[in-house]
Amino acid sequence: MLQKACFTFHPPAKESVTTQENDSLLTFQIPKDAKPTLKEELFLLGIDSFSVYGDLDDLAARLKQAYNIS
């Protein structure tokens, strides 16, 4: 319920769906050096592992990030 995402089912003989089969698929490549900034921006928008998974481990990680605790 928290993830609000769509998932695809792939039979064993078909590992992935391609844009040839579904032209609505999008791919985003994020440069490695942009990931920390993107992660911080998502955090400021309230998107983090806790908002996705909602378990205690991710709550602890979110609090550590919010209060700059290592």
C-alpha cells in the first residue's frame, strides 16, 4: 500500500518487457555523482525508504538522516 507502484509479471522464458512491446515504458539513467544530491532532494520532498517500505529499520534510517546521526 505504501509503494503506490506498478509491477510487471514476467514468465520464466521472458525476463523483461521492452519498448517494442510497450511504448509507454520509460528509462532514466542517473549519473553516479548525482545520486547523493537526488537522494537529498527526494528526502526533502518526504520520499525515502521509510515512505516506501514503512518498517522500523527504515524509520530508524530516516531519523538518522534527519538528525545527521551516523
